[in-house]
Amino acid sequence: MSLPSHLSNGSWICQKESISRQYKFLKRIVKLKFNQMDFEFAAWQMFYLVTTPAKIYKNSQMRKHTRNQWARDDPAFMVLLAGFLAVSSILFAVILKLSVSGFFKFLLWVVFIDFIGVGLVIAGACWYICGWVARKENLPQSPEFGYSFDVHCNAFFPVLVIMHVIQPLCWHIFIDGNGMWSSFMGNSLWVLAIASYIYITFLGYAALPFVQGAEKILYLIAALFVIFLFSVCLNHNWGKHLINFYRYRIGE
């Protein structure tokens, strides 16, 4: 079997090694060998994602130099993120006033659609674009798909904190109303969450030495702000629309 024309033997071997590492990573998640996971370090990463996210990608650069891979090799962060997602969803379900069965439907939707489904689409698109640019410029390397999904996981955590913790706590006080003020407060949280996702995604790809022009990702924040202004002027409360959407999807 011949290799694709754009792949050298070296890059083909790197891809095989990347697939092997990702298989081992998934295997460790499935077997849940907690004694082999560094949860303390993962917790510190979550703290930095909310306070100083740029520090996270310094670890990625160090990992590339020491272990020759950009993606995480310890699933502790994923396990903690899954746990936080489950616990925070309880708080969100209280706002929705869901039944027990409704909560589990909501949790499955959030995990498999909002987190994994959307994450695979975004990470896959970014990974493909980076690979396409690397081939076009004849660069010797490109990020693993696991790294692109890592970037999504990093960017998703602040979104989770804002939308599943802060938003429910502020719901009855600021958001659940019919006036423009409620739309402004609710939509401001959305802008903060999405802008955080965009910024952390930018940091993830800006940390790669072979990716040029990553700052263009930040243009999305300007577009987001314009959409936010229009939504407030039209009194479209994104938070209330989301609640109604979830109620419709889970049948309650």
C-alpha cells in the first residue's frame, strides 16, 4: 500500500504514534485507574483556566519537548470535568424544575451534544485546518486531534462555570424577567462565556509554533459583541430561549 502523496514516512510514523497515544489515553479513562491520575494538577489547571488561562499552554509546550506530544496524556482533567459537568447540571436542573427522569435526559443532552458533539465538530474543524495549512506550507508537523479536543475541553470549562453555575444563581434575581435589563444581564453572561471560549481557543493554537495568524480567531469576539447589542435592543433574552429549548428537547 502506498502512502498519500502529501505524507512522508516520518509524518506517517508520527500519526501512528499519535493514534497509539490517544488509544492508551482512552483506555485509561475507560478503566478509571484513579491511582494513576494526577487530580491535584488537573484541579490547578481548572483554576488557571478561570484566572490565567495562558499558563495552561505553557504546560503543553513543555509536554511537547519532554514527551513529544501536544495533547494531554493524563485523563484526570477529563474525569474532573465530567464530574463538574454532572454536579453543575444539578444546579441548572433545579432552575428548570425538572423531574428526576428529566434531569437525566438533560444531563445526557449536555454531555453528548453540548460537550462531546459540539466539541468533536469544532476540534475536528480546527485540526483539519491546521493540518491543511501544515501540508500547504510543507511544515514538518501538525497538532494531534487529541490536542484540538484538549483545547475544546479547556475552553469549555469556563463556559460551564458561567452557564451552569453563575447563570442559575443569578436566574431569579437578574435574568428571569421580560424587560430589557433582564436581556442585558442574561446575554452578558452568554457573551462572557462565548468570548472566554474563543479566547482560550486562540491561546491554544497560538501556542503552536507552526500556526500563523491565530489572532484572527479573536475577530469572532467583535462579531459576538455586535450580535449582543442587537439582541439587547430587540429584547431577545438568550437565557430564556435556552431554557425553553431544553424543556422542548427533554419533553418537559
